[in-house]
Amino acid sequence: MTLPERDASALEVRNMVAAGDVTCAEVVAAYLDEATRWQSRLGCLVETFGDDARTVARAADARLARGEPARPLEGVPFTAKANIATKLGETSAGSAMLRGFVAPEDATAVRGMLDAGAILVGKTNCDEFAMGSSCENSALVPPGGPRTTRNPWDVARVPGGSSGGGAALAGATGWAIHLGSDTGGSIRQPAAFCGVTGHKPTYGAVSRSGLVAFGSSLDQVGPFGRTAGDVYAALQAIAGRDGLDSTSKDIELPGDLGSVPTPRRIGVPREYFVDGVTPEIERRTRHVIATLAADGCEVVDVSLPHTRYANACYQVVSTAEASSNLARYDGVRFGPRSESPGDLEALYQGSRGDGFGAEVKRRILLGTFVLSAGYADEYYERALAVRRRIRSDFVRVFEAVDVLICPTSPIAPFRVGERVTDPLALYACDVLTVAANLAGVPATSIPAGLDSDGLPIGVQLIGADGADASVLALADRYQSLCDDHRRLPEVPA
Amino acid sequence: MSMLRVDDGEIDGLVEHFSRVLDFVELLGEVDISVGADRLPVVDGDALRPDVTREAGAPGGPLDRSGLLGRAPLASDEAFLVPRVVSRRERGKAGSE
């Protein structure tokens, strides 16, 4: 047996399995050992499925031994965020409201990973109902780890969020794919904080069936991986039109990322290099742009003039949709029921008051307000009109360039607890990511080195609607020119 | 309207939070939405599915009764079983026996 190197990509692991250098069972056993070692420091997993994963791995090995061809992700371990439905384990979305809920079906994205030969090894922590940017809002206490999920590069800091558990594990380990969800940056920001590649697909490219809804016109399931190639392979496994999600659609994802033409016209949106972006992050972003320019890319300054309204627009649209989506958790249809309710209204209020955490309540209240009679025109309808302008900015700019490059997060990972008491300061973390969700366009965060404190910096690549392959082809090109994506934090003792 | 019980001790904090968020959201008022409003859809694509009947068991198709009831935590042969919502005393008051 030759185990893959610690920093090996998922595709390298798959190719070793296909070549018979290592078995699926050996990969799964070794990965679970590694994840367990990190769990005590990071608290990234809320459940592991060791026995089931080993059983599936042995079955895969038996298939390969019979001469069946290796599938695209054969033997690759993967995790799903706690808000993505899996028949194994709980799908709690990080909320007391769904504690103990076992989904009757796998999410379409999970089924895609399983069909491609990947092996589900666990569920990862997240902010409650994916509402947060630090993974500190989860109602779950990760077993065998700290109370809140930590950053593998500095355990005193947050991993980002809301998909913080998957990002933290991806940042600490190679080999695997981790499914997250992104409503306003919840894949890209934690990818930047943890030094991994994370992709928010084009809206509709991946079915939302089985994803616990937050903001339905914004939500997308997407993968974390060590490399753009890993993320692309996972995207191929999970993307496509699905009868269970009427907003899903097919996008072009040619068989091999190497066969996708590398985009050559890079746009640098001036509104994304503003006050609040740390000098080190701006410097590393410009370094990525310069590296690609030296490789032959044409670099063009562009403008997305409505960017400054994106975060305000997002606050209105996302909370409005959240208040609607979370209305179902009333203690009758979904969620634990309040004790001694008295009457029906008290039952609803008590069940929801007990079941939701503080941040979720804030968003439900705000969303209810902006949709209420007398205020909907002033807030919600206006936000939709602004959203169309934000989307129009992207459509126009992609007539001139192929991919935009900008920072993913304006700041480095912050300390645990530092922003808990100031929700608006947390919302500000999303300022550079929300516009891609509002416009529905694909965006990837790639590692771009470390800052002077040894913390990862992420750079964001944004593409036109449906141009996920181009975005990841450019990410892949950058990763062929540097080794930022290969860096891993030191193994815990 | 949001059917949330909010404790008295939480109210001041929520009021301050909403004041700050709504002040921030006022920024949207700067955008002149009365002119040049484009008709781009908010999201791309046609979210309406074809109006065709789907077979039971097919993706997006209906579940049969036993399949549906089998997903409930508690069910009889023909219905979901749920805990009583309103007490007998409440029902008596409403005269809805």
C-alpha cells in the first residue's frame, strides 16, 4: 500500500485508486484517522460515518477487483454540510429546530457524488440555517472538539462561514471534497479563510433539492477542494438539470478541465479594491493578476457601478426569502413543539422562539418587516430593482472581459468571539461576495498565499452566467504557475 | 407576524440592531429606479416547469400514499399522526367540538 501524500488532491487519490496503488478502504481509513486527529482542534465535523464509509469502500474495492472501471471520483472521501440532506446521519442545518431530523432522501448533489464513486465520511458544521460568516452561530457542539469550529491555520480564529466546518477540514487535509452551500459567500469566504479552493456555481447549475432553504433565489450547493481540478470534477458530478428543482439547468462542463480554453481577458473591477480591504489582501490579489498577466492574459480595468449597493440589497432580499422559507418551522409542520402552548398562536411563537437562535431570529424579523404591507415597496421591491441593476452590470462587463479578479474577503480570519456582538460587522465580511449571488454568476475563491501573520488570503474569480468551466480553467492555470494551493498547516501533535 | 416569541430583555437590542440595519439599507434610496429600468429577470432561466403529468416515482413526480406516509415520524394507514395542537379546554371555549 502506498498512501497518497498529505497534500494530494482528490483527483490524485482517485487516480491512485484506479491504478491499484491504494484501495478505497485504505484511503477511507487513513482519511478518517486524519480527520479525527484534526477534529479535536477544529471541531469541524458534527458526525462521522466510519462504519458505513468503510462498508461502501470495501464494496467499491470489490467492484474494481471484478474489473469494473473506476468512476470519476472513485474512493474519494467527501463530506456534506449539515444543511445538505443525507440519508446517513442528521440534517440539522446547525439548528436546534432540526436536531434529530433524518432526511428520507439524499440531496441531488449528494447523490451525484455517490454515483461518481465518492464516499460520504461525515457531516460538517455550519452557522444555523447557513446564516453567518464565522461558523459561530451553530446550535451544534462538535463531538470531541472545541465548542465552535476553528481555523486550521490558527485555532484562535474562525474558519469563516457559513460552510466553516467543510472549509476547515479542507484547509487541514488533502484528498477529499467537501460540499457546502453559498447564499452570500458561504463557500468562498471560508475557502479564503482556510486556504482552499471553493466554488459557488452559476445559479441553477446545481440542484437545490435536498438543500435546507435559506434564500431560494440565492442558494447554491458547491464544492471545496484542494485544487481547481478537484472542484471541477466535483462540479461535474453534482451539476445538471434536475426534475426536483425547477430552477436547475444544464451548463457546459466539458469532460476535462485541461480541454477548456483558458480565458485571456481579465477584468479588474475597481469597486472591489476599496477602503476596508487590507493592504496585504490587495497586494496578494494584484500579485495573482500580475502572474496571469505575465502568463499572457490581457488585464482591463472595469467598473461595476452598483457594487456599493450589493450588501444592502442582499440584506433585504436574503432576509425576506429567509422569513418566508423558515415560516414552515412552526412546531407543527417542522421542528420541536413548545411545551404547554396554551393556544395555537402561543404554540407557534413558543416553538419558534425556543428553536431558533438569535441570528436567525434577527433575520426572520427583518425579513418579515421588509415584506410587510406598507414597507414592501420601500424595501423589498426597491431591492429587487437594484438587484436587476447589479445583474445588468455583470452582463455588460462580461461583454468585454472573460473573468473578473478581486479579493474574496476584505479581511483576514478574525478571532473567535471578536464579531459575535456586532452582527453588522459580520455582515460586512460578505461585501465582496454577495454580488455574485445577486447576479447568479459563478465565482471561485482560490488560495493566494499567506499574510504576515501566516493566515491564508483568498482571491475571487467571477465569470459570466454558465461560465463555471472558464472560471475554473483560469484558476487551474494560476495553480499551475504557483503552489499556493498546496500549502497545509502543520499537523497537530 | 413572524410568529416569534421575543423576551422583554431582547427587545432593546433588537431595536438597536434594526435601526442600524435599516439605516444601512437606506443606501438603496440613492439608486434612481424610475428611469432606465431594465427588464432583466432577477435570475436567469425559466423557472416554470413544463405543464406535464409526471409518473409516480419519477423525479419530480408524485409519491404514492404509502411512500409519503412512510416518511412521516408517525402515521396510520391513511394519515399523518401529529400531537394535539389545541387542548380540549381550548376547543371547548371555541365551541368547535
